[in-house]
Amino acid sequence: MNRARKELAVGYLAKPEYKIGEVAYLLHFSEPSAFQSAFKKWTGITPRQYRMDLLNQRIY
């Protein structure tokens, strides 16, 4: 289940129209902070940092 949540999170975070809190809600986390903690465990970075890294890659 965590692998599916991670894959969905990565997909949602690639779409800037979704706020991080909305992604947490869509993945059924009780709080955005719980999502942020889980995402950091999965990837080593926060959802915000992941999104910023994606945006920086698109620029270059």
C-alpha cells in the first residue's frame, strides 16, 4: 500500500495545480504533516523539495 501511495504522491506532486495539502487528502492521510513525514521516509526529501526539484529540472 505504501508503494502505491508513493507512486500516486509523485504523480500528484508533478502537477502544480494540486496543493500539498490536497495531495495528502487524496491519499487519505489524516494530516498534511503525516503525509510530509511519510513522503520524506519514502524519498529522503519533503514533498515541497521534490516539487521544487521537478520545477528546476523543467527550467533547464
